[in-house]
Amino acid sequence: MRLEQLQAFLSVAETGSFQKAARLQCVTQSTISRQVRALEETTGMPLLHRTTPARLTVAGERLFPRVRKICDEWAQGLQEVTDLVEGKQTELCVAAIHSVCSNFLPIVLQKFHASYSDVQLRVTSLGSDRALKVLRDGLVDIAVVMNNPLLTAGADLAIEPLYEESVMVLMAADHPLTNYVSIPKARLAQYNHIIFKDGYGMQRLVHDVFASEGIELRAMLELNTLDAFRGVVRQSEAIAILPASATLEADDDPGLAVRPIATDSPDDPNLTRQVVLVTTLDRLSIPPVRDFYRLVRQHLPQLASDRIAELPTSTLHCLNSFSLAGSAAESS
């Protein structure tokens, strides 16, 4: 059974004429007759009375509503695909990590809306692992996440590196560790930590830092919003290891302080994380997705660079140059 056989039968049933059906389908009358006959051979029963006008047989009456539903669904599906190709989708869904949502995406969203005012933007703040899962499940069109080669590898994915940023330590303004210009990794183990929940790339990075040093991570609390991190850290001796972009608002908060993590030697690189833009290759053929992807790629690297440059000069110096652990003595 083929679609054109169903369409031929439907056209004859609706017009009552093989000739009119042929004109509707833009084929010859003999082609319509051949397609209907083939369908009748498949069903094993005649479907049309060859009268003027043509009428449905008992079998044809049973089959007709189902054939019409199949053809209608096919036509609707074709129209939806055509709309996609022409950029007529009604919404575009984005999943991004918290620091990107709060600091960098707003400008991109405004620029996109200027060109696609009829497209409803839906932005969800998620951890990297969860964002990539909902992308693969087809629930979002684009993800901006912390790179994890184990999750972003795939022939079906389009991946664009956006920026790389240092990892910092957030603490209360009167915390003992503020006496360090850059904090030795061993000193980090002496305090309780606030970490991201499972499914966040930063949780994995923090665990890897402590495992590589052979020291125990004292995880006191798991959170998933930057406001919550700042609130808990401000009122306790607990500390949090966060990307630089997640500490920007701390600069204007007199109750908080930020310090980089010291490297153990000139050859020991600063701890960093890479942020990438991800979508599936097939989605790049859809104009709104393609254009949003282009806007993110065009603007986010510079936005990240500009915002991180707003960090205090002393912190930026530590981010860009090697400093010995404990270069500033901790007070007793």
C-alpha cells in the first residue's frame, strides 16, 4: 500500500469522478484508475462502484474515514516541515548554565527578538548534564553548557567553544582565607564547601580538584542557584569554588570576597572551565535556531571577556599570572 494509492482513492471518493481526481492529483486518469485498482487488490475487496458519479462500496465506506485521516495527517506533517524550513516555528527553547543566563544571554535574547518577534523564547537555567539531556531528548533547541567531552562528543552535535574562565573561591568578607592573594589547594580542604547539585559540571570539577590532590572534600551543602551560594557563604565559614563569571556580583557585595586558587608551580595551569554552545546538526537548518546559534557565537565570547574584566584589578592580576601559594601570610 502506497500513499499515492490512498490519495487517488480519496480524490475519487470526494469528487465522484476519476477524471476530476486525476486533475486534482495532476496525473492522468489511467494513473488514478491503476492506483485505485492496486489498493483494491491490497484490501481484497472493491472500494468504488464505477458509476456516474462513482460511489463507495461497503468496504469503501469503512475505509474512507481512515484514509482521509491518514492523508490529512500526512498533509499536516508536510506543512509543519515546510514551516520549519521557512523559519515559521512558534517558539525556540534554550537551556543554559546559571552564570550564562544571568550575565550574558539577555543581550543575545534582545537581538534575536528584534529579528524574530513572532518566536516565543523559552530559556531554562539548568546544570550542564541536564541541559545536554533535554537537548538530546528534543525538549530544547540549543544548550550553553560547561564542556564535558564525554557528553558533548557525537557526530550529530554541532559544538562551538565560546570562552574559558578561571575557577575562583567565594567566601565571606571576614573569612580567614581572604588573607591570601591566591589560596593554596591544601588550605581549601580545611573548610566546609558549598557545591552544586549532581548534574552540574562544576560539582564534577570540584570533586576532580580534590581527588587529584589526594585530599578530602568536606561538602556541607548542595545548592543550585547563585543567589543561594552567596547567601550561605556570606553568613558562614563555608566556601564555594565557582567560575569567575559566577562571582561577578560578589564584587558589589561588602559581605563577600573572591580569591583565585594558587598554582603549585609555574608549570601548573590555572584551574579553568570551558563553556560551549551545543545544538544538533539537523536543527542548524532551521532559520531561527541557526540565527540564535550565530548570535551566541558572535556575542558571548566578547561579553564574557568584558564582564570578567570587571573583576577587581588584584584578582585579575592573579588570574593572569603565576603566584606562589601562600604569597600573603594568613593571620592567626
